[in-house]
Amino acid sequence: MAGIDAILVPLLSGLSEGVVLFLVASGLTLVLGVMRIANFAHGGYFMLGAYFAYTLLRGQLVGVLPFVAAVLGAAALTGAAGYLSELLLFERFYRMPRMQMLLGTYALLLILEGIAQQAWGLFPITQPEPMGFIAGLTVGGTQVPYYEFFLILVGLVAVVGLEYLLRRTAFGRQVRAVAEDRLMGSLLGIDVGRVYALMLALGVALAGLGGALTAPTVGLIPDIAVQFVIQAFAVVIIGGFGSVTGSLVAALLVGVMTSFLVSFAPSVASFSLYLLMALVLLLRPQGIMGRPWEEEER
Amino acid sequence: MSLALRLEGVTKRYGAHVVLDDVTLDVEPGTLHAIIGPNGAGKSTLFGVVSGEHTVARGRVLLGGRDVTRVPAATRVGMGVARAFQVARVFPDLTVADNVLVAVLASHRLTQVFWRRRVPERTEREARRALERMQLTALADRPARSLSQGDRKRLEIGMALALDARLLLLDEPTAGMSPEETAATTRLIREVWRETGVTVLLTEHDMQVVFDLAQRLTVLHRGRVLCTDVPERVRERPDVAEVYLGVSAQHA
Amino acid sequence: MRAGGRWWAVALAVAVVAWAVAVPRLGLGQLALWEDVAIQVLFATSVNLLLGYANIPSFGQAAFYGAGAYTVALLAQSAWPPLAALAAAVAVAAALAFVTGLITSRVTGLAFSMVTLAIGQVLYTFVLQSNAAGGEGGISGVAPPARGLFDLTQPVHLWWFILLCVAVAMLALWWVVSSPFGRALTAIREDPKRAAFLGIAVRRYRVMAFTIAGGAAGLAGGLYAYSTTIVAPAVLNWTQSASPIMMALVGGMHTFLGPALGAVLITWLLYVLGQATRAYLLYVGVVLLAFVLLVPRGIVSIPDLLRRLAGGRRATGAAPEVTP
């Protein structure tokens, strides 16, 4: 029975990492698919979520319930920040030529990271894992932290919640109509501006949620904004622009693949994500679940 | 310098919708051949098929006897197929002179030259001549986007000719023009055709222009060829009057 | 060039030479700063060949900049002479750009930006843990062999050497944009479909432009290695790709010298901010955002903008184009 934990332990750890990737990437891909904007600042909101969670808990060791409350609070705060920046900035970005728009969101990324530098400093700070999650379940002799199970559970809830929101609610129908054709959407009487603002808030809140959940597992520095957004972009490319399901598949695939590689082939683990992306691009440029990306060149 | 065009049983579909249905068509080298038909008859699609923009579901496209059905657009340009679009496409931020110059450079396969700054004198001369021929010399230094729709069309035809065209595809060359511009453009096309002996295939809504210019007419209706003949006889055909001239009587 | 353009070029050259003579008297710190400025001028101009002239929205030029830097750093260890090492840097970067260009030539627009960005990250993460390239610490002590009349271990000699290389490369890039090929690139930028129906093989031209820009970025990276004597993985990180784009926008895309102007301003600004505080990103972000929102056509468009604001007579159309 020596084999079972060699498979199961990396699998669980990979799935839990995949969940965080999925949360961040799904927010990015939603914004990309609906508003056609590649939001570099997304990484900044991920970072904000992590710092918000830290600040809400004042870096203290707490129980599970306060932790969950702080994570949700951090996501909500991040979403609010996103809503605000949509009204102030993004509304102008949509109309810009591509490069200007990209640099606009890049400027916002720098500003968010800069704010974090001012507010929380340049040096790593740590948020301990909640008390109940420090221990773990023993699988064939190896301990798997409860925190990983918790992350997988959060992932399940997020998938079901997003699926419900986008498929079963009036808001979801509006979002899909606007994503299909902005003009048609507004002709059907949909308040496109409101849908955009709410979409950005939702996407960014997902990034904040991912960040808050990551807070206990890393040393927090402002630079995680820059590092993480690129991984999320890679997942979005693998999954296909605009496809939430694609992001889910890609994120879990990447998480599990990386986790196994760390155990079996550590030298390729850290860039396997980008290799997979290159492979997908060569074989299926539109991504696993994406539709061919039609864009009028400008 | 002219090229024969032949379509054999060309069928083009968009999903279930058949846009071109078993179209067979012969355009003799050096003729001025017009394609007419009501809106949605498939005229623009036919141009797309000839220029290589669209692939076909069935049938063959032959240029000067050579089967080019699977030959990409850029290669067909090299064989002498030049195209002007229904809404003129020029390079808006380049000057009129540079628009023509790019076309001339492309025709001489000089656009890949990055190691030399000077454009060969011969090429410059050729571009100037093309400008003169199109009576665009006065506008040479203006950015193309500042031109009127008529002047833009003229510029585009000039660029097409600068390619050493052997088959010139003109998609509604006078659309959106004033009566004066239309008359001037009609004259221009006839002159160019006489001077260069190029094969001209054009579509047109303005029946006056068609009967002024065309030696032969093909009537297209719902993706099918109704007939191909000299204008006088096409005019007399009752079925054509029914599907087309009847419809367009209000245009005339 | 327009009438009077030649005089501007002469005045510019005189100013640059005067500055070049003055800088070594200001101390080693200033020398390092202005070497960096010169290098970023070249990098930003190479990136603008893609952005401004060809409308190829690459977000991965750090890969080629970094490839050049690492090539020089590695070759310097085996005491290659500087010119040979730099030639190798250009060749490696151009070859890498050629392959990248081929792979990515099927996608355009936003997707292209994302894809080039991610490909750059492949190289970054690869180098980050490659022992041969020094891993996270990178390669330090990069120096040209000390020999010959023009001994580049002398800071002043190195300064002139870098300036000369940048000047030659800038002239070469000017040559490219004003060549028939450059015209074809602008034509493709304006309307790819029209260009294709003039018989211009659009994809091939994009790959060519990508290769040339990659080679120039490689040269900039190689010079950077000599200037700073240390090459760390950060030169390959994607923020290093964003930086020349930022310079191009701040200075003014669609013009040849705009990005150079932006490079001077941004590099100097980063230096000044870096002296004042370590937490300077906020200020960089605010400056960039101000340009994106208020002056999207860059510094070169400011005179025109002011004229329009002054409200007098009708503004003279768009920003002055240096498109040859």
C-alpha cells in the first residue's frame, strides 16, 4: 500500500493549488470575455485581497470561523475597490486603442502595488493559517493539511455559485447577451454600463478571494501582484479566452501537473505551466474550451 | 497584358445558405465584362472567390488556363489579379503618393528591402506616372483619409493598376459617387482598359455605367448564372427584365 | 523628413555629443544612469518598430532583451571580445525572435499580446532555475577583457563604446523604417487586408519585423550587461517588457524619436525616484496613468495639444508624424 499516498498526496495538494488559480483566472477570463479587456491590474486586486485578509485579522492566529469571515470580507472589500475603479477608470479604458488600454491597466497595477508598498511596506509579512486547519488528515502515512481540503471545498462552492449566477439568473443572461454583442445588448434595453461595472467587481472579487485564501500560505510582499497575474493569464490562455469552464479545467490541470512534477521532476515544475501553454497554442490556439478569437485589427 | 478567367461549376456555401450555385463563367482576355444582378445575387462573393479571399465548396477557378482554386490570394496578386473593394480600402494615414508607391513597390517585389533607404528611381517614376494617370498629382501629399469617397476610389483603382494588373476586379467602382464623379470614373476605366488591354471584371448597380462600358454581361440571380451575352441581347431577354431590370427600374 | 528636418537632426546630434562629453565629468553614478538611458532609448525604439510602425502588440520583448544580456554575460566569462559577444547577442536574440514570431504568427491583437507575454515568462522561469545561467542570483562580474587601445574596463571608454553602439543601431533602425520594407510595414498597420491584396505576404512581414526588433532588443540587453556588470533573471521578467512600451507611449508612438524621448524621461524619473524612496511604484503608476488618460499620443503631441487648448485657430490634425 506504499503507492496510494504517493498519488493521493500530490493530487490533493495540486487540486487545492488549482482552486486558487481557478479563482483568479476565472475573474480574469470573465472580464476578458465580456469586456474584451486584458486587465493587468487583476494581479493587484489579488494582492489587495491577501493584504485585506491580513489586516482584518491583524496577522493574528484565529479560529476557522473568524478566518472564513475575514476571507469573505476581504473579497467583498476587493470587489468594492474594483467597482470603484470601474467607474473611475475602466469605463475610459474600454474605448481606447489596444496598447493604450493595456498600459492603462498596467498603470493601475503599478498604483495598486505602490499603495501596498506604502501601506504594508516592502518586507514579507505572514498571516498564520487558522487554528483548526494546521493539523491534517493522515493519508497512508503522510499528513495532508486540512487547509487543502478547505480550499477544494471553496473551489466547489465557487464553481457551483458561478454556474448558477451565469446560467440561471437574470444578471447572467444579461452578461451573456452583452458578451455576445454589446450593441445588441443595449438595444435589448440592458444597462451595459451597469453590467460592466458589476462584472468587473465580480471578477476582481474572485481575485481578492484567491488572494485572501493564499495569504496564509506565502510571505506577503507587494510583488505577488506582478507574479501571480501572469500565471493567471497563462491559465486563461490554456483554458480559452472568456471560458470559465476552460479556466477550471486548465487551472486544475496546471495545479495537479505542477504538484506531481514537484515530486517527480522538480527542475521542470516551475515553468511547466508555460510549456503547457506553448503546447496548447501550437496545437489549439483558441485554448481548450475557447472559441476562435475574432477581433477586428485596429 | 491580359488574363483569361474561367469559373467551372463553382459552388460556395455559408452554412446551409448557398451563395454561389454551380456558377460557370468565361471571361475572355482583354474584355470588359460586367456582372449584374439584384442585391444578394452573390456578386461580391464571386469577386472574393476570384481574388482568393474565399475558398469554394465545389468547382474550379482558372486564371489564364491555370487551376488556381487552392492558390492563396497573395500568389494570385502575383499572377496579375488586382482588386478594388466596394468601399474603397486605402491606407488612411499614408499620403496619396505613398499609397501608390507601396503598390508599385509591391508589384516589383521590393517591399522586403529593408537594407536600402532609397527607392529606385524607376519605381519613383512609375509611381508618379500612376498618380498622373489617375489625376491625383495635385493630392499627392495629402493623407489618404482626407480624400472624398470618389477620390479614394480613384486612388484604389490607381493602386490596382500599379500592380501591373492583368485582371482588374472592380466591385461597384462608382458606388457613392456624384454624377460628375461617376462620369469621370467611367471614362477613366475605359481609358485604362484601352491603354493597357487589361481584362476588367466589374460589378455595378448603375445600369448606365454598365451599358456604357461592358462588352459582355453576366446576369447573376440568387447565386446562379441566368445568362452571359452582349449587352444588347441581355437587355432584350424577358427573364432578365423580370428578375433584374424590373427591380432596378426605380434606380435608373 | 520635412523641410527643416535636417537642421533638427544636426542640432540633436550636436546636443547629444555635447551631453556625451559632459556626463563623464559628473561622476560614476551619473555615468551609469546615462548609460542606462542610452540603452533604454535603443530598447524602446526597437519595441516601437513593432508597436508604432507595424502594429504588432508584443508584450514579450524582455525575452530578447534578456537573451542578449545573458548571451553577453556568458560569453564574457570566456573572454570574448565585446564586438563579437554583442554580435552573438544580436544573433541569439534575433533567432529566438524569429522562432517566436513563427509560432505566434497565427494570432493577432490582444491574443498576440497575451501569448508573447507568456512566452517571455517561459524563458524567465527557465533561467530562474538554470544553473548554467546562475539561477536566481544571475551572473555577476560581467566585464570585457582588458586589452587593446580601446580598453573597455575604463568607465569612460565603455561609455563612449555604448553610445557608439546605440547610435549605430538607432541609425540602422531609422534606415529600416524609412526603407521600402518600412513603408510596407506601415501599410500593413493601416489595413492588413488591403496590403494582402497588393500581394504583400502580411504574416511574413510581421515575422521579419519581429526578428529585427528582437535583434535590436538583444543588442540593448548585451550593452546592459556590460554597463551594469550583473545580469539577473529580472531582465527577463514581464515588467521588463512593459517598461519600453510605457516609454514608447509616454514619448509618442507612431513617431521615430518619441519613444527615445520617453526612454530618457522614464529612466531619469525612475532614477530620481529610486534615490528618494524604495517604494516608488505608486508615482510611476500615477505618471503613466496620467499619460494614458490625458496625453495618449505622448510628449511629442504636447505642442499640438497646447495649441488646441489655446483654442486659437483650428488644430492641425493629428500629432506630427515622422513616418517617412
